[in-house]
Amino acid sequence: MIELTALTKRYGRTTAVDDLTLSVRPGHVTGFLGPNGAGKSTTLRMIIGLTVPTSGTATVDGVPFRARPRGLRHAGALLDAGDVHGGRSAVAHLSALARSNGIPRSRVEEVLREVGLSAAARRRIGGFSLGMRQRLGIAAALLGDPPVLLFDEPFNGLDPEGVRWVRDLFRRLAGEGRTVFVSSHLMSEMEHCADRLVVIGRGRLIAEQSLAEFAAGS
Ligand code: ADP
Ligand code: ADP
């Protein structure tokens, strides 16, 4: 369970996230919908403790991550697909993450298989397509087998088969009782995978409802 209470982040005069209060429940895929610049990435970064809130709190299973990321065994996130060392192989990248998060090395091959990157495991990440980078980021999020998973624009760069695979993965993770929170700027991407929706605009909460309520226009 993720709980945000009056969560706010300002950058100078820009209020990226404005007094956000909401909860994201386990056992569901919750879509986090809003246009570019709405504050989605900033919110996700505050949830895992990579960005410190200006005020308010974000807790995961009752524990605030504020000040320091608690690591991949507690919450895994696919963040910006860009921030990996291109010179490394996928195996080297994930092995380093496993080591620093106290995760058994055997998980590396497992998650690579799960995301369909086994054949590319020893190739340089620098030569990966955007879709392969997304798969690698998803592998990193899955590495610690965490109860809470955050995905920032996971569909970017994926072909239709990749999109179906990611949707099925999210449904399965939620079916296992995990909390799955997925940001997107496109409603069409949420339609076939989310069962709940949180909509934000200019950092503020606009709606929080089930997909059925959303579709009914309530
Ligand atoms: P989204 O993920 O919905 O596209 P972001 O959370 O990335 O939105 O950005 C929300 C707002 O905060 C934008 O106006 C963005 O320019 C600003 N912002 C985000 N990160 C920073 C930062 N590190 N420094 C300054 N402004 C930022
Ligand atoms: P840095 O000083 O490079 O930001 P961090 O340890 O804060 O070092 O994080 C390194 C990278 O690991 C971040 O850029 C982020 O993408 C990723 N990261 C950190 N914590 C998590 C987490 N809980 N889930 C997923 N990715 C994470």
C-alpha cells in the first residue's frame, strides 16, 4: 500500500506536485494518468525516496522512504530508461544492483529470462533499443521481488507485442497481491491494464476512481 498525504514538491517557482493525498492499494493495477509535466515522475521519485518532498509524506507499507531509498527489496521502480551505464552488459548492470541491494545473484538470470532478454544478457546496454532498455528497467524493478512496483511510462518504445506482454505482467503482479502503480500520459495505454485510475494535472489530484467509473464519465 502506498499512501501520500499532502505531498508537495516545489522547484523554485514551479510546483511540480501540489498537496497530493491518495492511496494506492495492493492487488490492483493503478494507472497514474496525466499530461507531460503533470508531476507523475516527481511523485514516483518521492515514493521511493529518490526525491525529498518539500512538505507532506509518502509512505510505502507505513514506512516513509524520505531521505534515502530503501532499496529494491521493498519497492522496485522503472524510472527514466536513460540512466544506465551504456558500456556495461545487462548482466553486469543487474548484478551490481543485486549486490548493492542484498539480492541473490541467481535472480539476475531469472529476471532476464522473465523480460525476454536472456539472449542479449552479455551485450552492451549502449547498443540496446529503447524497448530493450525498458525491458531491462522492468527487470531491475522485479529483481528484489518487491511488494510494491512503480513503472514510469513503461510503454514507451515498446512494439505491440511488448505492450501486450507488459500489460499481462502488470495483471499478474497485481494478481499476486502486489501494489502496481503505472504512470502514463495516454488513456489508451491504461484501458486494457489498469483497474483503478488516479488522474493528475499541474501537480494536483483531479480524480481517483475505478476504470468503470471513469468510463461512465462520473
Ligand atoms: P511528468 O512526469 O508528469 O511529465 P514531472 O514530474 O517530470 O512530470 O515534472 C513536473 C514539473 O516539475 C514540470 O514542470 C517539470 O519541468 C518540473 N521538474 C521536474 N523535475 C525537476 C527538477 N529536477 N528541477 C526543476 N524542475 C523540475
Ligand atoms: P544516485 O546517487 O545515482 O541517484 P541512488 O542509489 O539514489 O544513487 O540510485 C541509483 C539509481 O538506482 C537511481 O538513478 C534510480 O534509477 C535507481 N534506484 C534507486 N532506488 C531504486 C528503487 N527502489 N527502485 C528502482 N530503482 C531505484
